[in-house]
Amino acid sequence: MMRPKHISEESSWLGVEIFQQADKWIWQLSDVEVNALETACNQFLDKTSALENISSSTFICPSLNNKLLKIRNQLTNGIGFTVIRGLDVSRYSRLQIATIFMGIGSHIGSPRSQNAAGHLLGHVRNIGSDANDTNTRIYQTNERQTFHTDSCDVVGLICLKTAKQGGESLLVSAESIYNEMMKQNANLTNLLFKPIATDKRGEVEVGEKPYFSIPVFSWFNDRLSVIYQRQYIDSAQRFDDVKNHSTDLVKALDLFDSLANDPSLNFSMQLQTGDIQFVHNHSLLHDRRGFEDWSEEKEKRHLLRLWLTVPDDRELPPNFSQRFGTTKVGDRGGVIVEGTKLTVTID
């Protein structure tokens, strides 16, 4: 299938340019909009506290429907990310914060399990895990994550507590990386369209391999999609049936990484307390810088996370089912293994 030498889409932005266009990606909530979210939250909690059942039909905020639909379209067909700002989380209980966050998310997509434990609401914080352990998920440490994608259509975060220092969020366009790679070395770029083993880090479905083999870049239905986590690609080399990386493949991966880390392509933002960020995983990669945490437990950096499957998102190549379970639009992604039970934990 013929691929273009250069991709020109809204999502093929350059970091140095999009950073200066904050009006495109920051939604500053008005008092009226905050009140609408509070009303929807209270109405939901008056009936149930079972956040596993939250949906666009149970978290009702008609005055925001059009805006939330625009956000969803911006994620899947536009620049690929947004930040919602202006929520004073100090005014709410943890249950209320989780309800508002998951309620907003429900108008973008449906939540998916983020780990073998079936957590629909993730907690991103340093729990002291060893980043070098092949069963550790990097978000459980204070180390830099490096640019990667998650196993869902859209990932959402709400910031409850910021770090003492560091922890900035970084974004980069996969299309912009592709464009620059094609300029520099088309042959190396082509190698990233071939399947590459990526470690599942111990979260393995019954009867499946402990890794999946999907290309970093996929050109399907005239769209470029990306799936990437370099640490997990490297750690998959531990499996006996995984072919050793060739010298050229390592060069291709290194070029990809160097471009992802190019400050002209990427940009960083420091999420403020109460900020909500949504990112499209098929067109963008995200990262988090390492951070120094507070010594007091209650002040430590803490974000809540959603993985969402989006009803009108792009189609994905069949081989994505190795990681997403299925490629069915609106019903794909997440981590489901034997014994997984879907649940929401707010603490």
C-alpha cells in the first residue's frame, strides 16, 4: 500500500508552533460550565456511587453536550489532544472528583481496564516500584516514562497533586516524527512498518504470548497509526522466540526516539491541580519527565487516569487485536486477563 512521503493533517503539528496556539487546546471552564458539571455529578451520585456504570446517559449535562462532542472530534480527527482547565478539586470529595472526571470521559468514550486487576480508574503515582523490573509499569515510579502510547484509543488524566519538582507532561505528533524520518532516512523509516515484538510486562491473556508483534507505524485506510513503548520493545528481547534486533532496526528506533525528543517537534506542559488532559493514542505519543516528590504522603504527586474506547474513532489494522483484544471500533483496548474483574477504586 502506497504511503505518502509527507503527511499534512491537523495532528501533524510541530511542538514549537502548537504550544503558541493554546486557544486550540485549552478549554477554560466558566463558572456556568463548572456548575453544570457539579449538577451532573450530584444527580448521578444521588442515584448510585457505582462508577463502573457511569455513561453519557447517566452523567447528564445537556448544556455541555455539543462542546464535549467537539472535544471528541478534536481528539480523533483534529490536533489529537485537549486540556480542560478551571476545576477547583479542593472543593470536592475524591468520589466527586472521580465522578466528574469519569463523567466527562463518558462523553468521549467508554472506560477500559488499565491493568490485570481490572481498574477502570487508574492511579498514576510513585509507589516505589523498580523501573528496571520487567513486570513494572513505569507510571508506578518517579522515573521518566519516555514517549509511548497506551493500549486504548484515548487516555485521560486529571491532576490531583503536582510533584515538588518536575513531572511535566510531553506530547509529540507521530505524523511529524514520520515526516522527519522520511526526510532523513526513508529506508530506516520503512523498517518501522514491520512487526516488532513488545513486552506485555506480565499481563498476559490466557493462551497468548507474553508479547505482541505490531509495527511502530501502520498505514491503514489512509491514516498513520502508531503504537510504541521503547522500554517494552527492548525488554521483549528477553524472550527466546523473539528475533534479535538488527543493527538497522536499532538505528531506526534510535532515530524515532531522537526525533520524539526533538524540542522543535514536541512540547511540554505542567499540568496544574485540577487540569484534565485527553490524548489520542493513535496519532500522538505522550511522555512524563522524571520528578522529585514531596516527603509528606498526602502531598505526593497523584493523577487519576482513564483509558477510553471511542465510538467513532478510526479503524485499525487487524494485527492491533493482539494488543487491543479486538479492533472493533468503540469496543477495543484495555487489559483483560484470566480473573480480571472490572472495578473502580477512588483511593
